[in-house]
Amino acid sequence: MTTTKHLERIFQMKLDQETIKLPDPGLHMTPSQVLDFYSLTYPELTTATVQAPVIIEDKQHFEFDTVIGIKG
């Protein structure tokens, strides 16, 4: 019998110089849906993108990359 293990997901964003970890609202949501969910609380995330996950110690770390304040 094969079993599937879901890796814990960690979502984080940088606000000023601080890294904020955000709880996973549920595996039923895609990372993009989690971004939309948290953009209601953090307006900085309305223009953010989700970076590909990095696996660290059997956890998926997703970074919300905000683009507010960047000129170019």
C-alpha cells in the first residue's frame, strides 16, 4: 500500500525589514488562493506574486514577493 504525505506549508512575506509568517488556511487552497486570502488583510499583497516553494526540513516554504515601492 502506498501512502501520501503532505508537506507542511509555510507562507511568509516581508513587510519593511520584518519577515511575517502566515498560517496555512488549509490544503484545499492553492498558494495563489492563499495569497488572495491574505491580500484582504495585507494590501501589500494585492500586487504580489508567489515564489516557487523551497523545501526546508520537510516543509514547503512559499514567499510572497511584494512589488510595491520598486521602480524600474
